[in-house]
Amino acid sequence: MSTISIEVGSLVLSLAMATAAGLIGCFAVMRRMTLAADALSHVALPGIAVAVLLRLDPLLGAIATLAAGTVLIWAVEWRTAISTETIVGVVFSVALAVGAMMTSGETLLDALFGGAGKITGLEVILGLIAAAVIVGFVAIKRHALVVALVSPDIALTCGIDVRRLDLMYLLMFALTVVLGLRYLGVLLMGSLMIIPAATARRLAGNLNAMFAVSTTVAVLATLVGTYAATLTHRESGPLIITVAGGLFFLSLLRPRADSV
Amino acid sequence: MNQSNVSNEKQAAASKAGHPILVVEHLSVAFGALEVFRDVSFSVARGSALAVIGPNGSGKSVLFRALIGAEKSSGVIRWAPGVRIGYVPQKLDIERDLPLTGRDFLRAKAAVARTGFDAIRRAIERVGIAPETLKRPIGAMSGGQFQRLLIAFALVGDPNVLMLDEPAAGVDAPGQERVSETLERLRERDGVTVMVISHDLSVVFRHATNVICLARGLKSFGAPREVLTPKMLSELYGTEIGFHVHDLD
């Protein structure tokens, strides 16, 4: 694949990642699980560190620890009496610390804040497939997710397996984190899933509007941040999140949708 | 569905009337060492109306949650095959700024129940929700509007059992009357089995086929006239209750 087509592929993948992040983040914000969702991305760091030590693809390590972190959150929510926030606050912060100890220099910076680096055609294709799976999941399961977030008890009587749905949602969330690690890193990826959705929650008056606003904010922040990174020769991750944050603060100027 | 199918279904429902749609035997629920209730047994006939009464904390809502499988329990809960439950929980804490409208919520039920939008129209007509109300976020609805929305939600998908946990809570007097009428009509016309948790003894007396009195266990189960005696009510609530059956005759 030529350099230009790889650059285009990387941009397309980043926009697909932003779309997935905008959509999946809506339910994290509506379910009030922003802390857990944001911290989940941190658990990728020790995976990346171990993979680098073993000379494996860092993404493989990230996938392994994210999958483990996802199952941990899910199990804690459903099987123990300990509050999810406590577990998330302890375990995922420790994971970040351990990962940071095992990594150093440029690898650590890239892992924390993202560093696009070189991307292969295969990575672009696999990434686009993953993004399509996430978007498809939200499109198909949005109704069940809505019922379950209003009342898990009502969802049960509608024949929805709430535990299974919860696990599927968290896995899709983790997959979105994996998609964004290259661009935003373990510290910032969670933010691209939370900030656009939080902006949309302020502006939208219904579910479809929330999806539309959240996706637009995520894509716009990614486009503007990437462009600004090219102009200033900086990494794109911090710029993307700064733009998203700016859009959120702008949204505060508008009265809430429910008070109009 | 054509007219004859509807008629056949009603006949089938009528022929099954009286057969238990739910059998509960020796049901117990405990939260760790705290026993909520134990050894509760009763059955619910198809097309009947069951009311559950009892003081606060007696386990009424827990009983309903156990029946729908949301609460761990021991004992036997046997629903008849083909049961479709419409459940209205007691109180839901919905954030005011949640960007979900009444329409989003009902459409979600229609999609999950694999039924058309026509079912939504029928449901909102039955409970008397104005279509404009459905455009509001569910967290911004009044207590009465949201309660009616929950009942409409339960009705989408044509349930044959309705379980309502204090459906009149937060609803104004005309609204309460409408809820009672709707439930009565659903039971009489469509053969829907209705199970209600209620504190309104006059409503229970008027509409229930059977009453369960719950207080850490089954205190009493039977027809309202047999169960709602001053002695039982006094035992149940631990105080004199100003409720007299002859007032309602």
C-alpha cells in the first residue's frame, strides 16, 4: 500500500473509531458508568508493557488485559457486594501504575497519549471491521439497552438477558478502546467515548438526537485534532481531546434540552 | 390477525379461565441473614385479579421481583407456558436530563417485543396518554404521566399477565380511576390476569378476585370478603384500620 493510501486509511480508521466511540459512549453516559468506562482504558497499559517485553504486538497485550478488565467489571457488578467504583478506583489505577513501571521512554508516552506511527493495510481493514461490529451492535441492541437502562427488572420481563447484554456492551466498549489506542492512548481514549456523549446528553432531547450529536462531536474533534496535529507537528491524541472538551464547554452555554 | 382468530383466541382464553397461570409453593426470600418472607404458597387463576397487601417492608415488592426472576428465592414458582408478563415497578429513579422520550421508550418495547408501532398507539389510547406527552423526556414527566407511560409500556406486546407495583402512586384521583378502569377492562374483555400491589383497600375490595396479605410470610389468602376483615387488617398492620366492607356493598 502506498504512503498516501495508508495515510488516507489511517484517517478513515480514526473517523470510524470516532463514530464507534460516539455511539457506544452514549450508553456509558446514560448508565452513569463514566468512571468505570474511563478507567477501563487504563488497564490496557500493563498488557502493552508485557507485550513489548515479550516482543509481541502491543495491541495483542492491550486486547488481553482489556478483555480481563471487562470481565472483572462485569463480574463485580453482578456477583459481588463491593461497589463497582471502589474496584475500578483501586484495580485499574494499580494496573496503570504497574504498567507505567514496566514501560519507559517513548513507548510509555505513546501508550499513554497515543502515537499514530505507521499503520498497515491489514490493521486498517481489521479496524474498520471492528468499528462496523460496534456500530452494528448499537444499531441492533439499542432498544434492549434502553429498556435495561431504565429498569433491569422490566427488561427481564421483556425476555432480555440483562447480564449477557451487559457483558456484550462492556466488550464492545473495550473493543472501542482497542480501536482508539493508536490515536489517543490509554489515558485519553476513554475521554473520546465520554466527552462527546456528555455533550450530547446536554444538547439532545431524544435518543436519535443523542446518537447524532455524540457522533458528530467525536468525528469533528478527531478531524480538527488530527488536522491541528499535522499543522503543529504534535501528537493528535491530546489535541483531539482538547477540541472535544472545548465543544463540551461550549454546550454548557446552551440551556438544557429538557428545560426548553 | 383477522376477526375469527381474535374470536378463537378469546374462546381459548375463556376455556382456560380458572386454570392457574401461576403456582407458587413454599417461596422464601432472604437477603443474607435477613429473612424477607418465608413459606409463601398461593396460586393465581387465569384471567383473575390478585391483590397483594401488607405494611411497608412486608416484602410485597420483593415477592413480585422474585416472581419475575429478579430476586433469588427458594421454593417453586411455576408460570403456565406461553406467559407474557407486563411489569410496572413501584418507583423508578430517572434522571431529569436523560435524553429518552416517551416515544423512544415505547418504541424500544415494540422492537424488543417484535410488534408494530400500532401496538404503541393502542397502548397509549388505553391508558390515556396525550401523544404530545410522548415527546417529553421521561425524566421530565410528572409522576402521573410517567406511571401511565409505564403501564402503556407494559401493555405493548399484548401481555396475558400484568403485574403492577402500586400503579396508583403519584397519579391524581381521575388518573387513578382511569388506571382501575383500564385494568378491569383488560381483565374482563381480554382475559388478562392482573396482579397488583396496592395500599388502597377499597380498590382491592372492588376489583380483586383474591387477596394476599403479606407480613414476613403469608398471613392470609382468599377472596376479599373473607380476608379483609377488621381482625385480619388489625393483625396485618398492627393497628386499627378504618375500613368497613359494608361501606362498599
